[in-house]
Amino acid sequence: MSENTEIPVLTDEERQEILQLLHREVVPAIGCTEPMAVALCVARATEMLGERPVHIDLHLSANILKNAMGVGIPGTGGMIGLPIAVAMGAIGGKSCLGLEVLRDCTTTDLEAARQYIAEDHIDIHLEEKDPDKLFIHAVVSDAKGRTKEATIKGSHTHFEDGSPQVQEQECREQQPMLTLHTVYTFATTAPLDDIRFILEAKRLNEAAAADGLRGNYGHQLGKTMCSPLGRGIMGESIFAKVLSETSCACDARMAGAKIPVMSNSGSGNQGICATMPVVVFARENHNTEEELIRALTLSHLTAVYIKQSLGCLSALCGCVVASTGSSCGITYLMGGDYNQIAHSVKNMIANLTGMICDGAKPSCALKLTTGVSTAVMSAMLAIQHRYVTSAEGIIDDDVDKSIHNLTSIGSRGMDETDRFVLDIMTHKGS
């Protein structure tokens, strides 16, 4: 059964709402988002205290803990995990920088942070009362017993204490409810100057990929695919270049390289995954700049749409969401219309649903590459009008229902999986 080919007409007000949504959700970030959000919360509380705290007490949701345990922290020379992120946030963090909170930290700050950890100033606890999957509560105290506290909840930069970032929550509550039709219409008809800013995602994430190729980050998946061994196996195809450049950017980010990437829906990896496959394919396919701009907009906005119903954090790996966006973008660059783009989404959901998130870490590059390889294959099938039908698995005739089937599994159906994964991660070796 084919999708509805009647494309909706957007009002000027709807276009502006969607454009504002894109500007909110596609923003630069340095380092893995969860530890950076914790550092941001600590920095905010420390600024209110007015001096370096003698003690920091943190309560974090399970999903924050899961995504912050094994990832490199930028500017720390390869140190991983929450303690160094917390210490750096207290000593050199600037809350006004949002998810780039550690951007201005110095080597002097790093040495002070190492000493701070050694002196045992930090306590970290699992939050057991608040049900929000994204919850960070920091209480900082000075030598006289004065305390200040800050809470981030619901999204990575939403403070619950009336700070400027609180405006973000009001915006989220009023955000436009999207459909794939709406996403496609906006991406393909918006005035080009309105969406040209999306090229900043290209600039930042290409630079991250180049850095990943120069350095020896993480598991070096991207470099391995560019090596004589990788080229001997995978050749010099568009497919190989899409995978290697995407992986290089993720390798650098997950190892803690102090470079900004363009994030999507609060995740740098999702931003990389929604950007690099589309950028590389457009370059190799000799698409025009306008086609690239619209494809990137389609990719990023599709990811934002899916995250609307999935939530900021879940048991479902974020690369499933972002690579679905990139498959839409690649299908568009191949010359695909709305129906073929909807087909690519169904192909993605049929393949990747159920991929678990077991925390942010260097091996995320492997998962991104799995998602991106599926994105290319899904687009190849879709452009030939081949797609998974409603006779198979969780796919529905309606593509939006298929998307909501995916997000229902990720947000509700995998809750027990999420708890089980965290239990494994926190009891290894015991």
C-alpha cells in the first residue's frame, strides 16, 4: 500500500515554529552530552555558591549514569567518567556556555580537578524518587556549611530553578507536533536562506571527522576503514567513505576530543549520524548545495520528530533515530520523492528496532556504523520502491504509525531492558 501523496501546505506560523524547533534542537556541543549536562548543573550550582565547593553531592537518574560512566571527557587527556566531569564543571565550567560548559577549561583547571577528585570531595548517588529519565540534582557546599543547588530535568539544558535555560522547557511544551509529511514539506519548500544555517552542522562535524582521522581515538574504527586493510576489504566506494567519515567523527567525540560537534536532540552522536552520511553522499554524488541543505534539514528534522515521542533518553540506541534521518536525506539526494522517503523509514524500523543503548562509550562508533550502513541499504531499496510492508513485524501501512511503534518499544517496551543493562554495567566484576 503506497503512502498518501497529498503533501500538506504549511502556514507561515507553522514554518516559523518548525524553524525555531530546529534551532533549539540542532546546536553545538563539546563532549558526550550526559557528562556535559552534569558538569553544566555543577557549574551552575557552583556559580550560585560563589566559590569552589568543599563538597558536591549529586543525584542522577539511571540513564544519566549509564551514559556518563565510560566516555572520555574533553580537555582531560583521555580521562573518562563522571568524577572528572564533575570536578571540571566546579573548577572551570561556565554555565553560560550550555553544553560547551568545559570549553574554556585550562590545563591548570585539569590539574586542580585531578587533585579535587583525589581529595574525595564528590559523592554520586542513583536518584530513586524522581521518575524522569533525565534527572540531575547537584548540591554544593562551602566550608561554613552554606549550600546551593541546581536541578536539570527533562532535557539536557533545562534548569528547574528559573535560570535563562528554563525558557527552553516552555518552548518544548509548545513545540509543533510533526508528521513525516510535515517534515518533508518543510525541508523541501522552506526558503533556502531560512535553513542555510544547517551547513554549520556540515562544517563542525566534518572537522570532527578530520580530527578523528588525524588522531588515535577510541577503537579507531574510522581510521581502520581508511587503512590499507580497510580499503582492501571495502574499497573506495561511496558506501565505504560514508561509513569511515562518520565513524571518525564518533571516534574523536567519544574519546573526549575537545572539539565541538553539531548535536541533534541533545546528542552529539545523533548529530554526527544525521549529518555525516548525508554530507559524504552529497559530495560523492555531486549534488548541489541546495540539495545538500534540504537533505540535511530533512535528516535532522526527521530525527527531531522521532525523538518527540521517544524522549531524550531511552533504552533504544540513538543511532537508530539519527540514522533513520540520514536514510531519508540520502534517499532525497538519490532523487527520491515523499513515498520513497517513507519507504526508507519503514526499512530502517524493520531492521534496527531493538538495538539497545548500553551507555556512551568509544564503541558507540560501531553502533553508528551499523545504523549508517542500514541507512544506505534502506535508501537503495526505497529508491527502487522496495520496502518492508505491514505484513511484516511492527511495520504499519502508515509510516507515522510505524514510527510510533518504534518509539513505543523504545520508550515503554524496553524499560525493563534499560534497568537490566544498568544493573549489568554497575555490577561488572562483582
